[in-house]
Amino acid sequence: MRPERAAARAAVSTSLSLPPDFAAQIVRWQRSHGRSELPWQNTRDPYRVWLSEVMLQQTQVTTVLGYFARFLERFPDVAALAAGTEDEVFGLWSGLGYYSRARNMHRCAQEVVARFGGAFPHTAAELVTLPGIGRSTAAAIAAFCFGERVAILDGNVKRVLTRVLGFDGDMSSSAQERALWDLATQLLPPEGQREAVASYTQGLMDLGATVCLPRKPSCMICPVNASCVGLRQGAPERYPVKTRKLKRSAQSLWVLLARDAQGRVWLEKRPAKGIWAGLHCLPVFDSHDDLLAALPSGAAHDTQELPPFVHVLTHKDLHLHPVLLQGVQPQGEGARWVEAQEWSRLGLPAPMRKLLETAEA
């Protein structure tokens, strides 16, 4: 990138004109065309809204639906979640990925009970002080449940606003993101329109999720297409601008699947930091030699290599090489034999659950 262009990208844009009547157009569209059938909608219960917001981070709605229902069945309110164990929370979360969300969610519930008597605070400024609640999630809860006039800026909303405004600041820059936050706040419905704030917030989410898609947006049915700078330029998909791309990597791991004569499997608990932190897991090693070296003397002759498979994470591909060991107890501090009826309820990494379920079949 040429120096003058880089300097222009680094500068915070302050000259963008805001489309007139933008909030009112979004509100009208949401009330007639937006989503209203999702189980966390049509409620002012901050627990349900918060739960859905956390689950929907980096996860599709269709995936979240089943998890949301199971969570509510086991933990119907924030007090029940706070009283639950981490293993129970991880067990219900297993398969959703990004397990730090589940850990922070559990801590958040405990803090809501301890600091606020079991009632979520009513302002985004207080909500954002809770574990795992960022600025946009705090704003969504405050807007939906308490009518606070405060802007959200999740991935869908960033896409909508940068395209409509023609905001070409690099979203890798914290200064540019702050500038977009300021513009998002200016676009909110006027003061005193509590009901409109909730509809507007939901409308932006719906527009980004169903119309203003990352690729092949449905611009012709967009309620604000007449004001969209990106569409007028003929290139809405160039927004949002983000020059710092996520670098993917690959890693190979060897997984020990040890089973005893009763069909139990050998599980350990992962360290508090690193991949699958805090989850129950089959023992994992960086190499086949490391795995064999960790076995009791002579046990290497009893191993059998199973077909390898790939598990895709956001930032890397994990090439997993399972090794079966029958009838021998491995070594490992804090590890133990676990029956199928127990491990099925534990928080296990998705590829480990897949491997165990395949082995059980």
C-alpha cells in the first residue's frame, strides 16, 4: 500500500454524512419484515437475552437453537446457572466451541448473584463490568431489556453501517472502530423512543443476518438501499475494510484413546490455559513418540493407530491421530477411568466427543 493511502486509512474519518431517517426506516422494516420467531425474542428477560447473545457469538442461529433450549431446561434463571458446576456448564456447551465463552458465562452468573442480588444491572455501563460481556453485548441487553439508547456494533452491524455510510476506515485499527462506534451512536433513534430502540437494534441485527450478507448481499430488498454508499459505488462487498487478515495454521496432535475391560475411557482435565482449557479430554501429545513414551513399560506393543481426521478451528486446522490402547492403564496425574454414561455429560472438545462416539458405535 502506498504511503499516502496508508496515511489516509490511518486517519479517522469525520466527514461522512449520515443518511436522514435511517433509524425510522430500520424500525419500520424490522416490524414488518424482521425476525420475530426466535425463542430469545419478544422478551425483556435479560437472562435469556444475555444467554442468546453469548451463544450467538461466532455461531449460527440454527446451531444455537438446540443449545439454548437445553440450557434453559437445566438452568432456567441466572441463580440456577450460578449454582451449577463448571462441568455441568461445559457439558451442555460441548460442541459450541470457544469454550472461554462458557467459562465466562458461568463466572458472570455468579457475579450477577454476588454483586447484584441475582438481577442483571440495567445499564450498559454496569453490564460491561461483568465477565465475558463486551461493549456490544452489554448494549444489546440494555437496549432490548431496559430501553437504553445505546448502540451495538457486532459483526453484522459493522457490515451494515460501513456499507451504508461508505466508511472505509480500516477496522483493524482501534481508532477507526471508535469512530464507527461514534457514528453508530449518532444514528440511534431520538431520545425518548424506548420501544423504537429495541426494534432498531433488532432490525440492524436482522438486516445484517438476512439481507446485507458478507457475499452476494440482497441489495434490491434492503430498506436503506437508497442511502447506501457502498451500493451506489457498485461495490458493497468491499466493506468493511480490514487489512489485517487472520493467518491460518496447521497442527498435528496424537490422541490416546485408552479403554479398559469394562469399556471405560481414560480422561484427563486440560490445563487452565491453552487449547480446550479446563475441559475433560483424552490425553493429547505433540508427537507419536511422546505418546508412546508416556505409556507404561511394554504398553507400546498393545497400541493400534486409528484413522486420522481433521478438526477445523477458526484459526487453525488440527490434524488428529488417534491411538487405541486396550486393557492397560496409562499414567497421568489427575486422569481417571470414566464410564460412557458419565463422559457423555461432561464438557468434552468436539473432536474428542466425535472420536468417542465413533468408538462406541
